[in-house]
Amino acid sequence: MPRRRIAPSILAADFARLGEQVREVVYAGADLIHIDVMDGHFVPPLSMGPQVVSALRDLDLGVTLEVHLMVERPERQVPDFLRAGAHHITVHAEATPHVHYALQRIREGGATAGVAICPATGPAILGEVDVDVALVMTVNPGWGGQAYIPSSTAKVRRIRELLGPDTDIEVDGGIDADTAGPAAEAGATLFVAGSALFGTKDPAEAYRAIALAAGCG
């Protein structure tokens, strides 16, 4: 089973203090930073682009930069994020008819590749492609601060049975010190936390609480 890790999502960070806030969670133990990219089409909001990835790369903190593309036809944008310094890129199964090709482009660029599925999407597609990370949306994609969908725990368990012990399963949405534990018990190994970290007065302390609940070693 892969090592359990927390992935702080900068979507919830204070962008006026982005470098400072990322350093806080890195010093608390984070070695993975989650970057949500939204295009206003696949999901209604707009968010950040390759320039933010480049800025985080230039901080040189020794962390993995994980890009979650919530965009239509993500294969078209993969090269831009690879050039910006992404180490891992996840695309949505629902966002392109060419999931296999998108994963191929990511790997050809030297990054690891993942597939995300929305709450209403069944796990079956994850058994049809070779993924380094299977990302399970535990809220509806596009907005921070939503509550964890309780049925997600059983879905994670089904995906763990489908993929076996060696693939990372990531949960994204509503992850905090209360929900990380059940998700971990079901088989999740990566835990995206945004509002539960950066929405607090002390992101580093919040990070440690979630890591403890998830059983991160």
C-alpha cells in the first residue's frame, strides 16, 4: 500500500500570502501540493493556470506539484503544465473522450498520471486505464468548502478492491480531521485538504491534525 500523505490544496489559500502559506504546511510535513485548475466550462468557476505552477516551482521547496485539471479536453493543456513544472497531472474521466491519450501525453512529458471521477461517475473506468493515482471527488467539483459526501467512503472501498493495493487513491473534497480517518480505513492514501487547512488560523496545526487522523506516517 502506498504511503498515506496529505495534499494541501492551494485553492483555499490566501493568494496574497501564497508562498508563506505553502511554506507553513511544508514545514509541518507536507511533501505534496495540490493545484486545482478550473476553466469555467467543465466546472463553472475559473481558477489558476501554469503561471502559478511555475511560481511554486521557483520556491524550490522540494515538494511534488500535483495539478488537478478540472477542464474540458485536458490533453490540450497538458504540455503547458508540464513546461511549468508539474510533477503529476490528473485529468477527469468525464472531461475528454480520449482519457488514454491524455495519460499518454502526461507520461511522455515525464510526469505521473491520474484520473479523477465525479460523485455520480462509477469506478469502472479506473479499471480500463493504467493510473498512478485514482482521484475520487468526495464533493461536486468546482467549489471549496463543501461537506464530504458520506457514500464516498464505500466508493473508495470499491475502488481499492478494483485496483488492488499498489495504486494511490486520492480523496478530494470535505477532507478534515473527521473525514480523513474513515476514508483512510476504506483504502484512501492521499487526502486533499483545502478549507480545513487554509481556512484556519494555524494551517500547520490543522495539517498535523488531519495527518494524525489519516494515519500518515
